[in-house]
Amino acid sequence: MSYLRAGFARLAGLFARQRSDDDLREELQSHVEMETAENIRRGLAPDEARRQALLASGGLTQAAEAVRDRRGIPWIESAIADLRYAARALRHNPVFTTVVVITLALGIGANTAIFSVVRGVLLKPLPNRDGDRLLYLRQSMDGPGGENVSFSVPEVHDLRAAAPALGGIAEYSAWTVTLQGDHDATRMNVGLVTGNYFDVMGLSPVVGRLTRPTDDGPGVPPVMVLTHDFWMRRFGGDFRIVGTTVRLDEGTIATVIGVLQPAPFFPDHIDALMNMVISPHHLSAQMVQGRTHRMTEIVARVAPGATVEQARAQVAAGYERMRSDHPDAYDAGSHYRISVIPFKTALGDRARTTLWLLMAVAVFVMIISAANVANLTLMRGVRRERELVVRAALGAGVLRLRRLLLAENVLLTFVGAVLGVVLAVGGVRLLVALAARYSPRANEIRLDPVTLSFALALSAAVALLLSFIGTLPREGTLGTWISAAAGRLSGGLRKQRLQRALVVAQVAVSVVLLAGAGLLTRTMIRLADVSTGLKTEEVLAIDVQLLSFAKLSSNGNILPDDAAAKANYERMRQEIAALPGVVDVGLGSTMPLTVALGQLEVKAEGRVPAVGEAMPRADFRTADPNYFHAAGIPLLTGHPFSITDRMGSGRVVIINRTLADRLFPGEDAVGRRVAWTGDVLRFTPFSGDWRTVVGVVGNTQDGGLDAPPRPAMYMPFAGELALGGSVVVRADSDVSGVVAASTRIVQRIAPTTPIDHILTIAQIKDESVAPRRLNAALVSSFGLLAVLIAAVGIAGVLAFSVSARTNEIGIRMSLGADRGQVLRMILREGGVLLLVGLGLGLGGAFVGTGVIRGLLFGVSPRDPMTLLGVALMMAVIGIVACWIPAARAARVDPLVAMRAT
Amino acid sequence: MTDKVDVKQGTLALMILTTLQGLGPLHGYGIARRIEETSRHRLKLNYGTLYPALLKLEQEGFITAEWSQSENNRRAKFYALSAAGRKRLAHEEREWRRNADLIAAFLTPQRETP
């Protein structure tokens, strides 16, 4: 108790300094006077009485000091004094301070921002209860679109039976509904889920309730659980929405029963979750019994007491059994396989490489900035050696000097860190946009105590590094130091070696960064060169789906609805075609340069696949007679569809070059017959009849500019159900001029149908390379930043060396060395550092760039052109950085230099 | 002079508290004189020992300080024992006696053995 009390009193003593000092002086004074009076009474002369009294006191100043020490907390006071002194010293050295603070701020800012993203997207525990026990199951096969083929209901049942280590398997199926507002309609991406879904996922509602097993099956009312994100966006976080009903497609009504806590979803971004009853198809025998009818995603939770490894083994064994029991559902040539992935890992899959790359880049920048700051500190240390010597001569111990340096560095790095955090706030905002393209967890990114401590730890580490890099003599050798320093001051060999090593490291790291930046930039250039397969970019695509999923999946006769939809599409086509500037308008299921609705196995007449060969597959698309011309897709052979290719007429198709090469290698495909095939066909509205190929069109980059072309088969738009639905508009010059008018026409004809996309080809292209461009831009700017800092480093070290050698240069010049020789001498000094750094950096790049192989396109990670270019660039910048101090050295006037000793 | 000893902080605190209990509120000079007299001038207190000890006792709440007039009309800072100080003193005294007894018990028989 009394300790605590004394502690508070002392803390308070820190602030009540002035008042108590007066008090103390008065008290001591009164003591002396009383003693003097007593001495006088004892018979001493007044002067002698006072002298004796003072003598007995043992020194007033010492007493006051002893009391003062007792009053406050001495080390805090001296630390404050140190900091105050440091602030003054730094203010007097504005250039040094500014450069150091900015360099540190950039390093710390970049690291804090990117660490926040890495933490939010990859490291932070999931918001789900026991999130590390959540698993995501993925079924894959070979070929485009095969990374995730999802599961069918019978497969889910088999897995449930085979893997008791999975405590619960929840089903999730992506679906879209149209939310009818009073004046508009919104497309909602929803997940149709089984009643155990939320229990397995470990999620709770913010308000209301979640679905439960009683919501499963037919004959129950449709219910909807809003995701937190959609609730905020669409309903402004209004609690009253719970319990109300919403109008969906075709007059269906669903009750909003609750709002989910914020949580990431995978693989799709979704607006709401519903029970299966909303889609009769999901409860149909087709869906429930069709082993190849795969449209269900699986999330599972490891059972209590079981391990992920057990679950993985059981799933693998069960899957093996499934494949041998149903050989026709797992085409051997396509190598069906299953993987069990921790949910958190699955969420971070696409972001991982990019983020770790950025983190590595940020760490590199930090290394370079720290090296630069260390260098600057070393140089400044040499300049202020005299000051330190004076302090030592006045009695400051090594510890005291060390503390003084630490105070300065703490102040510097702290200011740097604060600025860095400010930069990070902006940086995080920027990076969230980047991360959102890769990860459903982007909204979890924030600067929180953990990331701020990261910034703090970083700056503390730098401060310590800086304080111990400057050499101070060992305790006990101060005397020698002082006497030695009375003469000439120089950096000392050890210090110069350290500086040089730092410069070499900076150059090397910069080269590695530049190499990465160069490779990513070259990737961008390669991508820009990739042909989309279209003849023109003046094309606009409007995705508007008149025949809804709900209609398609209802079991009634949809032919009248289909006919009505097609009639409306035709009206849109004709009205837009009449707009000025429009060259042609076509209709099709899917806009060009985007992935088709799905793919099916396909066979060619008279061709039997070899044993073990994967079944050929093709994207299914529809197109009307104008589609190819409107989209600018070149017709290679044959002819386009004619307007007589309608429902029930002779079956014709147009295939793309990839499919033609696959089915009829080296032969003319036109006139041959092909057909859809495979088990999945029965779940589609397409017939498996033979169809005659009437034309072959060029490939288009449907999977993205960096993906291999996908085989595609186009059926006549009028001959099949109006699946999807895209109006493709070609303009004679600037297609963006017809966007507004086209949109108005579409909205007038289909007022209750939301437009899913309205994009020009240029926009689609741009969208497909945007993440890579952002990568390249980020890494490049970091690379340039690094080079800049490194250049400052080289120039600084050389300039320092020149100023330390001014005297020597003067002597050389007076002995007959000309300016050219001096210039070469200094350039040589810098050139050696540059060369060593370049060599190390290129070696590092050669070894290190392999890790970004996955982010590159059309360029090898060890692309010699890039490495050469990077080396050249670094060399040029380095030489310029050397030239400035060298030129200054050459301007040295020998007379002035020698006199200046 | 050689038999004059410096006091240890802990013992000094005890001496100050005893002095204040015996004489009532007193200024620093009075406390110093009293302690030196009680020790029959074997102890010598300089300010640098006394005043930090007073401050410490004040911070711990065992004594209170107040400016006031001294007997010969001089302004001086008077220290007085607080309730906590009284309790502390009683406790310290008990501890001291117990320890002294203990040490005495060890020291006494040794002298009798030879």
C-alpha cells in the first residue's frame, strides 16, 4: 500500500517540480538558520556560527539533489531530457532528419499496410466458431474449367457415409434470384443451403434466426437469411427488415428471417442464403439422384475428437470407392480427384502468392530504407564524433552516450513510424480494392492493434539497430578515444567498410526488386499483345437474362415464356440496330470474352476416343445469324447461321477452331456431324441428336487473356431455350456513344429484368488484366522507390568519402593529378560497389524470381532480356549517383583543400 | 569523531517516527538535534540523509508536513506523526523487539560455554 502511495507521490513529483524546489530551499535555509542561532547561543561569533552550521549540513546542494532524486523518478527525467536534447539536435539538422524520416515512413508505411492485408486475408482466424476445424472439399478434373466441378447430391451422401471424421457436411449451391423492388429489380446471388449449413459453418445471426433442418425439403415456406454486407448495402442495416417478405421472380414470396454476422464466403460472393425450396429443381429427382449433376459445394466441420488427417484419409478412401462403383460418372481420362482443404486456406488461395510477393517486396524496401538510414546515421556519427568526444571529456559515460544516441534514434523512428502509419492508412484503403479481387476476406482488412504493434516493433528494431551500429568505444577506453580524437576525425576503416557493405546490399536488393517489377511489367506487355480473337473492339455487350433461372427450373411448360423472351430479344436487336452509328446487333447466350454457362462432353461422328483419353468437352453457347459479325468473331470456313435455323428444324452448329482441331485434326470440319453426349446431358435442355457443322469460327479468349482458348460449340439462338441472354452491339466508331441509348431500349422492353452487365470489349479486356496490372504497378513503384533510395545511398556514401578525402585529393592534384584522374578515382570507388551489388542482385534475382512464376505470363522467370534491362537500368542510375560526388571531387581546388586541414 | 556512524535508512525512519511520537510535531532541525542527543552524539545526521528520509516517510503517508512558526518565531516546516505512522511505529517496535530477543538468545549462551 505505502509503496503504491509513494509511487504515486513520486510520479506527481515529476510535474510539481518548481513549487517543491522553492519549498525545499526554504526548509533547508530555515534549518541552517536555526543551527546558526543555536551556535551563536553557544558563544560562537555570527560568521563562525554560520560556517559551522553549513559545515554540519554536509552541503546544501547535495542535500537538495538527494531529496530531488527521492522526489521524482530520476531515469524518466533524464530520458525526457535526452529526448528534448535529441529533438533540438534533429531540428538543427533538417536535411538529415527529413531524409531519414521520409525513408523510414515509406518503409514502415509500406510494411504496415501490406502486413495488415496479409493478416486480414491470410492469417487472422476466421470469424466462424472454431474456424480452424472448417474444411472445404473440392472435386477437380483435367481441362479448362476443371479446377472445381463441385459435387452432386449422391456424391455428398456417399461422402457423409464414408467420413465419420467429418462431424457435419453442409451443402451449398449457387443460385440467382431477382429481387423485385417497387420501381426496379435487383439480381441477387444467393446460396441455396441445407438446414445444417450455419451449424457447420459456425455462424450466428446478428438479428433474427438462421435456417435449420426444419427448413429443408419440399412444402416449407421459402426463407432468406441476408448476408451482413447485403443488409447494410441494400437495407441500410435496418433491423425491421427481419420478419418482412420480399418479392422474387415470378411472384414468389420469401420471408427474411435473419441477418448473418459478417463472414467470408467461398467460392462465390453472395447476397443471401435461402432454403432449397425456392428452386423446385434442387428438390427434383434429377438433382437428388443424378450422380453427375454437380452443382453443390461442400463445407464440412471436423468432428470433435477427430483430426483433419483422419478426415482426409476417410474422404480419399470413400472417393476411391465412389469412382470404382460408378465408373461412368468419372471419365478416367479426365482424372477426377478430390481435395480436402482447410476453409481458411481455400479462402486465401487466390490471394496467397500475390500477397506474399507484396509482403516480400515491402520487406525488401524496409531493408533498403533501414540500410540507407543506417548509412546516414553512420555519416552523421562521424561528423558529430567531436561532440561526443566533448561530452565524454565532460564526464559522460559510454552508457550515457549510448542513451543519448538511442533517444535520437527513438525519436527519429517514432516520427517515421507515425508518418508511416498515416501512409499505411491510405495504403490499406488502396490495397483493400486490390485484395477484394482476390479474396472474400478483403473487408476484414484493417489497421488494428496487432498491425500497429507491428509498425511499432519495426521502428523499435530500427532504432536499436541504429543506436548500436555507430561505434562507441568500450567502457574504460574513453580516455584513449578522447585523446585520439583530439586530432583528426575520420570514419575509421571499420565504419567505412560497414557503409560500403550497406550500399552493396542496397544495390543488390534493388536489383532483385527491379527484376520482379520488370517481369511483371513484361507480363503486362505480353498480355496487351494477346489477341482477343475479335476483329474489332468497338463492341458492346449487354447481359440481360429474360428467361430467369426460376422459370427454367420450374417443371412446367416454359415454351410460351421462351417464345416471349425471344420476341423481346428480337425487338431489342432491331431497335438497337436502328440507332445511328450501330453497324450490327447480334443475340447469343453469353457475351464474347466471358466464360460460357457451362460445358458438356461432345463426340464426333466416326471418331472413337482412345482408351484413357479424356472425353472432349466444349462450352455450350448459342448465337443468332448476326452474332459473329456483330461480335467481330471471324468465320474461318463455312457460313453463319441462317434465319431459318429454328426450333425443330435441321440441327446445325458452328464450332470454334480449338474444338475443330480437337475433333477433326487436319480435316475440314464443315459438313461433319457432332453431338452432345455424356451423363450430364440429361440435366440440360439440349438434345443428344447429331448436329451438322456448318461453320468454323476463330477462337476467342473466353477464359481471360492469359488462359488457353476453350473449345466451344455454338447452337442457333432460335433453336434452343433462351439460356443466358446477351445483346452484342457493334458500332462503326466509338461504341461507348451508343451505351446510353441501348440501355434505354433494353430497360423499356424489359423493365422488370435487371441488366447484369453492360460492358464494352475494351472494358472486359481491361477487367481481365486489372489485377495483374495493379500487381505490376505496385511492384514497379516499390522497385523504383528502392532504386531511388539506393541511389541516394551510393551518392551519399561517395560524397562522404570525397569530403573525408578532400585533403588527399588536394595533395594528389598538387602533385599533378588532373581532374579526369580524380573523377575516375571516385567513379572507380563507386563503380566497384555498384558492380558487386549488381552481381549479387542478379544472382539473387536468378534464384528468387522463380517464386513468382505463377504471376507471370508469356515470360520466363529468368528472362534474360528483363535481367539485362534491369542490370542496365541499375547501372545507369548508379553511375549517375556516383557522378555527382565524383564531379564535385574533380572541382576541388588543391590550394583550398590543403589549407582546410 | 571515529565513533560517529552513519545511520541506515530503515533505522533512521524508525528513529524519526519515535522522535515524533515522543515530542509531537517538530521541524527537521529539531528532529536532527533530538536524534543526535538521544544517540549521545554517536550519530551524525547531515541534511542529505535526513531530508530524503523525511520525504520518503511523507510520501508513504506515515508523517505529515506543515509550515508553521517555531518556538522562537521562526518559520519552519513541522512534521507530525499520522495515524498510519503510529500504527507503523507500533508494528516496527514489535518487530524490532522480537528480532532483538532472537539475536540476544543466540548471542548470550555462546558467552557461557567456555
